[in-house]
Amino acid sequence: MIRLSKARIALLAVVLLLAACQELNPTGAGKPQAVTPQITDNSLRERARSQLAQGVTQYQAGDYDNAVKSLQSSLEHGLLAKNEQSRARKLLAFIHCVSNREQQCRDEFRKAFEIDPEFSLTAAEDGHPIWGPVYRSVRTQLIAEREAAAASSKPFLPLAKAERMMSDGLVKYDAGEFTDARELLEGALKEGLKEKADQVKAMKFVAFTLCLQSHWSKCRAEFIAIYDVDPNFDLTPAEAGHPSWTKTFASAKAHAKRALAAKEAKEAKERAAHPAAASQSH
């Protein structure tokens, strides 16, 4: 019989215990496992915004090829807010236009309008000689399509001659054909537009064409004349900020307001001097 010392017996016990533990955990399952990052909408949205910001930076640096890649990648996730999507589409349109890809430029502007029906360029952007006419053409086409869709459920009523001339004039204006636009709009006014809003709109665009062709005094006079039709007339902020007529319109508006104030003061003075006549007129 083999006799084992107490030390050897203890060592043998430790070896057997370790072997048993190895069998119970053969693959090292007790070790901490690497955590796989979870892809969420928030993480994808942040990635899209990062790509948009990168695209803007590349566009501003004139790196158009990489800007297109970044901007398109930012849109692929479909998680950008509407204003972010329309901004990406706008910059893509700019790049396509300056790269002589007009159809793709038109397509991107159209997508921007489809994302946000209120989409618009700033005054400086609208006045750009390369993409400004394309943008206005797309906008006019979409307005016409919307009006046609709205009118499809109503009985067809052909436009009167004056209104038709005005519509044609606005199309010419958006196409950058300013001389033809002015002739049609002035013709519509002579023919007799029925609605005051149409009269004001036609006169406004006549003034725009005059300023765009550097006829400053005539442009100013046309703006002033609008206040005889509508004393409360004003341009939208985007229109008022247009570089071609900002100063001319501001001067015309100030002149018209002074004239209106003087007229009201004169009428008030006459009413005070002849109260009986004033009461009879009411």
C-alpha cells in the first residue's frame, strides 16, 4: 500500500478542485463580454446632422464633389428635421446649378419645396444670377400646379384678358425676361384688373423689373404709386431686403408715408374748420 504524506494529499486535493472548476466553466463564460454598441434613431440622427454640417463646410470651401457626398449621405437616414432636409436640398441645388447641371438643380429645388411648402431663399440667394432664375421657375411651376389642383374640383372659368396678361407677365418675370414681363403687367393694368390685390401685385412687379434694369427713378415712382391704391402696402421681409431695390423702396415708402400723413393732417384741419360739413358727410 502506498502511503501519501499529508502535504501530497493536500496538493492532490487542490489539483482535483481546479480540474473540476475547469470542467464546470470550459469556455471562460465567467469573463466579462464586450458590449456591442446599439444603433438607435438618435445615434443615426446625430450622424446625419454631423454629415450635414460637414457638407456645409465643404460647400463653403468650394469642395463641391465631397459636399455632394456628405449632403446626400445626411439625407439617406431620413431622420433630419424638415428645415435641415430643405437646407441640404438647397445646397445640392446650388452645387448642381453652378456645375451646369440645371435639371438636377431643378429637381433639388422641387424636393426642397415638397419637404417644406414654405421653403424660400434669402434675398441675396434669390438674386444670384445662376440659380435665382431656376429657383423662381420651379416656384412658379409648383404654384401653377397647386392652383390647377385646387381648381380641378371647381367649374372652369377662363381668366379675363387683364388677369391672363398679368399671369403671363409673372411667368416672364420668373423666367428673367423682365422687359416682356413689364409690358404684359403694364398692359394688364391698362386693360383693367378687377381686384385691388391684383392691381397692387402687378404694380409691385413692374417696380421690380424697373429696378432690376437700373431704371431707379421710374422704379421709385411705381412704388410710390402703389400707395394710392393701398395706403397700407408693404413688401415682405425677403422682398424688402432684395439688393436691387432695398434703398429705392425704402425711399419710396418714406415719401409715400409723408404724403399720406400730410393728406390726413390737411383733411383733419378742414374737418375742424368746417364741423357742420364734416358731420353731413357722415
